[in-house]
Amino acid sequence: MNKEEKNQLIDEMVEKLKEANIFYLTDVSELNVESTGKLRRLCFKRNVQMQMIKNTLLKKAMEKSGKDFEPFYSILTGPTSIMFSEVPNDPAKLIKEFRMKSPKPILKGAWVEENVYLGDDQLTALVNFKSKNELIADLIALLQSPAKNVISALQSGGNKLSGILETLSEKPE
């Protein structure tokens, strides 16, 4: 790869990093061709974009992006792949699912909405993040709950009230 191609790759990565609110850095070394293919297919199904990149090029792109990616510089060693996603926990779930059959990929770090997560021990926390749709569903359920309770109480109270009135009307005076 000549210098012009490297600069073009860096510029493309700078644009991706500027636009991305979520990305994961992983170590996929020691995966054979078959496993790598399976991982790529799984990424495609989950709408996660995975790209292998040299650490030096990624670091240059991070420096040019205008965002504070300095915490990641220390983990840019060995083979690195970057996963971009629109949903915060999709790559984490994907990694966890894939690791049921393989020891890799290992999470090096993640950038989620300007928060930095370093190390594989953060995987469980990232899996437990809720997506925007999950949060909306939880909010709707919380908003519906009081209304359902009121309706239920009115319905049950109505039955009790009619039962009491019926009993009173049948009672001889």
C-alpha cells in the first residue's frame, strides 16, 4: 500500500469516526478463515460493520477526527478490527454470542456515546445496555401501568358495587 492509498484510508476512517457514536475495537487474531467468515456474516446479519485496520492508520485517523480518543492509544497493539453500529449493545451481544463457540474476538475497547470502555471485562456491562427501542418500550410500559391499574380497579369496583346493590335490593325491608 503506497502513501496515497494510506492517506485515503485514513481520511475515510476519519469520516467514519466523526459520524460514529458507537464503535468497538476487538482482537480477532488467531481466528482461522472459516471463523472469520462466520464472524463477518454474523456482523452483516446484525447490521454491524466490521473492518480490519492497521493500528498506526487507526491512530492517525483518531488524532485527525477532532474527538478525544486518547484512551484508546494504549490498546492499539496487535491485530485490531473496528466494529461500527447504530445500536450500543449489538456488537457486545454479537461478540458474546460468537465467543460461545470461539475464544475470540476479545474486546479491547468501546466508544459508546462519548463514553470509553476499556478491556474485555466491560463486555457484560455493554451487553446490558438497552437500545433506543428497548428504552422506548420500557417507558411506554411504565406509562401504561398506572392507567391499567385505574381501569382494573374501576372494573373490579364496579362489579363489587353492583353486587352490593343487588344484595341490598333483594333484602326484605
